[in-house]
Amino acid sequence: MFFARLIEKGIEDWVHGKPFSETVANFSWHRFSAIQIWLFVLFLIYVTFSELNQLLGEGGLYRLFFDQRSAELNPGRGERAKTLASSRPGSIAGQSRNPP
């Protein structure tokens, strides 16, 4: 992309009668670097959220941020596991079903 833009600008300046060396001299490395860093950050954000969405399942990220859930109505995974473990006698590791 960088070289394509440089060639495009060089041809544009050549049509207007400016030498290519002036085009290269007026090139701003600070602006170029800032744009590249900004593109990298946007790409990083996009990839991060795409991977999180894939990890949580399709629409999981949306549910995580935008669903209105009450903590009392919907127990979390840990609470459900504790409830299931306490409702089954002998299901916790280290306990036998037939006590001596």
C-alpha cells in the first residue's frame, strides 16, 4: 500500500511538473507511522473481539454486554454446579455412596 501510494503521488506530481525527488522529500514518516500504528490497533481490537465471540459461542459476546440479567434469577455456572453437587448425595469427590 505504501509503495502504491508513493507511486501514485509521484505520477500526480510528475503530471504537474514537480520532480520525483521533491515528492520523496515531502513525504512525512511521522504521519505514515501514525497511520500504521492506528491500523494495527484497529486490527488488534477486531481480532480480539472476533476470537472472544468465537470462544463464547455465536452471539455470546452480545449477550455478555447487552443482555439484562438479574443475578438472583440466573445463577452463574459455579452456583449451578454447587446446587447440583449438594442435591446428589455422594456425588462430591472423596465421598463414597456406601458409607462404612
